[in-house]
Amino acid sequence: MLVREDKVVREEKAVHDEAALHGEPNREENSRRDPSPVAEGNVKANNPERRENRGRREDNANRGERRNNNNRRSSSSYPPRGERSDSRGDRNNDPRTDRNPRNEQRAPRPSVEHIQKPRPSFDYAGETRAMTIIPRDEHNISRRDISENALKVLYRLNKSGFEAFLVGGGVRDLLLDKKPKDFDITTNATPDQVRKLFRNCRLVGRRFRLAHVMFGPEIIEVATFRGHHEQHEETDDKNVSQQAVNGMLLRDNIFGTIEDDAQRRDFTINSLYYGVADFTVRDYTGGLRDLENGIIRLIGDPETRYREDPVRMLRAVRFAAKLDMKISPETAGPIPRLATLLQEIPPARLFEESLKLLQAGYGLETYKKLCEYQLFQPLFPLIARQFTEQGDSPMEHILLQVLKNTDHRLHNDQRVNPAFLFAAMLWYPVIEHAQKLAQEGGLTYYDAFALAMNDVLDEQCRTLAIPKRITTLVRDIWALQLRLSRRQGKRAHKLMEHPKFRAAYDLLVLRAEVEQHRELQSLAQWWGEFQEATPASQKSMLGTLGDDAVPARRARPRRPRKRAPRKDGGQ
């Protein structure tokens, strides 16, 4: 740990003051004090045995005091005793209480000018960078803004002799005065060592071995410092490290130091470390400067890092949209050329990433950037086929509108359902495929529509593994679109009792807004008024429906009646 000289002086002074406060003699004062018992007027001390025993006790006390002072000065896991004593009482009451109570106002955003004796650090590509340490009084991170459970994990790891830091998006968002969604911790303790410290811990992942410490609904993710693969090329254990021919990492369980871990992270703004031992922020890759300038920059050679994990291309776009930043030219350059690498990612993982992209409050801007870097087509090939050069197709209009509505609901703390999002996005591919099946197969439209729903969802699930619980709801929303036009009698009331009626009605309104079809707009308006009307008004509305409200039913041909057989002997 990098420490300034003036900080060492302050620590020594704090140790000296605390010793005086507790009545502990300083070793320099002991050396100047007359050890002779006669000078103190102690006649009994003239006994040789008593004098020898007393000398031994004083020597042991001095050695213990020197050992404690050295531990206080050289400890890298805890601040000096003088600093801890100020906050110990507050910590018992509130573990998130800040040290240094004299600072009543929070410090402004960090500046890259606060560099303490830069120490050389090497990034993934071999470029030399200087490590930056920002002390507590020069950054705005407060323990009041950190999850209490994350603090518990950090303190226990430190108390057990391990290094532990808050890292990644949590530190980034705190520096930007945003509320972090979760808190990730990195440490030099192995996953098995973490599991021994926490009874509520379980180990997950094969590609990246992680420890999840569970506190009810909150999960604190703890990862061990990652190391470089070049140092372990000779290993034969595929559970430790395994890399595909195309460069993708299949296993990454090589452990290293915090410096190695910083270079193994994806973006510079995510390679920032906050420690509760000294309350400083560490920057090994220039992330503070990029955070101030609003730049998304990949650590190391971009093409190599993208081939290791193609999802990093999606993460670059997501962070740029979420944080309103720009992707650096060297980071953005290879993305269109390597976009097809997403086809090698498991569909289940791409589904989770798609929710982060489109259902996090900035889906519209993310969609535009996905199209800009040619990343949308590998995720939604069925939808991309209906795009036009002018961008004026109904498919593109409904995409823009549904993402805009989703962002609006999230910003107003309203719930969103991924089933509705996928139902709206895949509606026109279903319609097109149903019409094709009806024309080529000679099927009725209802039968063709039922087959089209299955075919479209099956093809989409090849790239995004949409769970069955969601595809079932998507089918319900689609099927209700064909039933909303049948309103006579008791049908309207039965439709309103359907669990997905509201989602189906929202899709109907969205279609009417996009297509600008008069009959569709009239139908959407009728259903909107019918939901708000009183029972008497609803009965009146149903009575005024014309014959065109429901398709004419074909008369079912009657089966000819069978005549009873004649009795024998009948005339």
C-alpha cells in the first residue's frame, strides 16, 4: 500500500498521543528515566532478586510496546489505532458511519490530480500506468451509501487477515453520485476460504468460480483476485484455465494479485477499488480520468479481450447508454467486425444480457447504439429482417414506441413485464409468418396463427433462451389480439377477466398507434371506454354494437336424421 511520508508522521504522533492518554510510558522516556530503585526511594528494591525480576518485567514490557508500535505502523489491513479509536464508538451504533467526522459536507467528485507517489503498474497490453490513490477526504464515497451486508463481508475478511475491496460498478456509481444496484467484493481469499468464513455462503460458477454470501434477498458476490493466463500456460487442469481456439475463455480460475486483477477487468471505469481499511480509492488503469471525461475504454487489446468474452461488446454499449458516455475509438473499432461472435455465447446468458439492455430504463438509447454497432441483428435476427433502409417500417416504429414506453414506466417506478416487451417486438414476425402459412398450406387463419406463434418463438429461442414462463405469457397476449374484436354478449366481460387482458389491451393500443388503421383505432378506443364505464353503461355499449363487431358464424351443416328401421310385416 502506497503511503505518504506526512501520513506516517501523523500515525506516529497518533500512537504517541494515545500512549500518553492511556498512561503508557514512551520507550524514549523509559530510556531517559533513572532505572535505579534508590532514586525512587524504594529500599526493598535493593534486594538482588527483586531487582533482577523487575528488570525482566521492564524488558518484556518494552519489547511488547515496541512490537505493538511496529504493528500499528506497518499494518496494511487497518488504519492506525488513533484513527480507529475515533470511529469505534460510532461503528458499534452504525457500521456505515464515516470516519473523519469533522467533514460535515461530502467531498466533490474525485480529480485525477490527487496522485500519491505514482507506482508503476502494467496493463494487459504491457503499457505502463501509474497507480492513483485518493484519500478519504478527497472523494465522495461514504459508508452510509454502502450496503450494511457488504460492509459486514469486508470487515470480516479484513479481520481474518485477508485483503478485501469494494470493486466494479458499485464504486463507479458511488463516485458518480448514483445509487448502486449491487455491491461486488474482490479479495485475495480463495472461494473455499471465503466459504469457511461465512456459513451463509455458496460457491457458484464453473467458468468464473465465485462465492455468493446471502443475506436474505440480498446477495454479496465475492471474487478472488484474477491472474494472467500467460503465467499458467503449462497447466493441464482444465478446471483452472481453458481457452477455445477462437480465443474465448472457457475457464478463468487463475488467481493473482490486486494489480493482476485490475488488468483482468473489462473497462477502466470498472477497475476502481475502495477499501474500508484505509477508506481510499485505488485506480490502476486510469479509470478516474475516463470517468471524468465520460469515456468507455477497454483494458488491453480490444480484439483480444472481445474474443475472450464477446459479451463485453454488449456491455460497452450498455454502459455508454446508461452513463451517457462515449466509447473510445480503439474500443469501438472492432465491434462491427466481431459482432458475429455473439452467436457462440450460450442463449441463456444472452437472454439475461438482453433484459439488462432493454429493461433497465435506457432501452431506447441502447437499441440505437446496438443498431449503430451492428449488434442488434445477432440478438434478434427475425426482427432485423424486417428493417428498411429508411427506417419507416411498422416493425421499427413499434420497437421505438415500446422501448420508449418501457423507459417511461421504469423512470416512474412502475413495473414492466418482459413478456409484453417480447410480445410487442415479435408481433409482426408472427403476423407475416401466419399469412405465409395460410396462403401456402391452405390452413385457416386461426390454425396458421397458432403454428406461427410456435415457429417464431422456437426460432427466437435459438439466440435468446426465453424461459417457458415468459413464452407462455407471450402466447396469451398474442392469442387475445384475435379475440378482442369479438365483443358481443358475455365475451367482453370474460375477456376482461383474463389475467393478461391488460397487457393484450396495451399491445392493441400500441398497434393502433403504429399502424394508424381506422378500425384498429376504433377498437382500441372502445375497449378503453368500456373498462372505465359503469355496469349500466357497459350494457348500453354492448347493445349498440353493430353486426360487424363479430364475424358472421357459418351455419353448421346438419347431419341427416336416421330413419328407424321398419318393423317386420309392416305395410
